[in-house]
Amino acid sequence: MQIEDILRSGPVVPVIVLDDADTAVPLARALLEGGVRVLEVTLRTPAGLESIRRILAEVPDAIVGAGTVLTPGQLAEVERLGAAFAVSPGATASLLDAAADGSMPLLPGTATASEVMTLLERGYRFMKLFPAEQVGGVELLKALASPLPEARFCPTGGIDATRAETYLALPNVVCVGGSWIVPRDAIKGGDWGRIAALAREAVSKLSRA
């Protein structure tokens, strides 16, 4: 799948941080039950890679990506695992070069107009705005739309269910990234019903945004 197809698969991409790989599969199944197929499992913890591996092996209907990919080595590792895509909070020259040499789609991060221009020059139309709320959020995206109309964004960072609706109303926003549908206390407690309900509510509410 191309990154556009992945991002257009649903209004929200959960940003998943797992401390225990044993929770990965039941979490992924709960999200799918709630209608969320695209999952971003971050590499912020030692359990990240193993969590991706387990979801790929046991939840074939999920579209599993790796988040917080910072280096060419990490990019190569998640591509070998079979991840569908990778997400980075920013975009270094070495990471973009590695992505150009590979076949796995990358969603690189931006926070300024100059960074957006750099990615457009590299052939990227789809990018992450991060950390969205802290760098200007909705107002920044409105300001970028006129001079940089080709760019499309998945804003992530500080977004909740209410803010998500405002973002998704913008023409240059494809989807949003968020952790509100995967609260860490629910993951730790194994409250998969709560997570499925949060996912179902997000899909129902935001698909109409």
C-alpha cells in the first residue's frame, strides 16, 4: 500500500506505546473490533519491535506501522519485519536517503514551512505535523494551505477527540494521530472493551467530520 492509501483508511491512527509485548495482540484485536485498522506502534520502548512482530503474525487484518523511527538502521529493521509503513517525528537527510533506497512508505515529520518545502522537494506529499498542538496546530495548517497546497498532513501531538474534529475539517488534513483511544491505563489493565469502545466512538464521530 502507498502511504496515501494507508492514511485514508480511517480518520485516526492510534499512536501506541507498549511496555509489554504480551498486550500487543489483544490491543490490536480490540482496535480492529472498534473499526480502526491502521496502527502505529512506536519504538519508544524496548517492547516496540516485538509488539510489531506479534501483531503482524497474529492479526493479519491490521495495517501495522512503526512509529518513532529515527535512524536508517531502525527503518531497515522494521522493513525487514514486514511493517506496512514507518513514521518519524522529523526528517533527517540520512533517514530520507534510506527511505528512498527502500520500498516501505515513510511518513516523515514536519513542524515548519521550510521542512514542508524540503519534503515536497524530495517528492513527499504526505507528512506528519508534529508536535501539532505545540507548533501551531490548526492555525499553522491553515496558514500553510495557501502557499503549500500540495502538502497533506497527519497532525499528531496533543490531539484529543474534540480537537480531532477541528483538524479533520481542514482540506489539507487526511487523518489525525492520537493516543486518546489507546490510554495507557487501559492497556496496562487489559481493558480491551474500553479500547474497542473508544475506537468505535472515534470512527463513528470523526468519519463525519
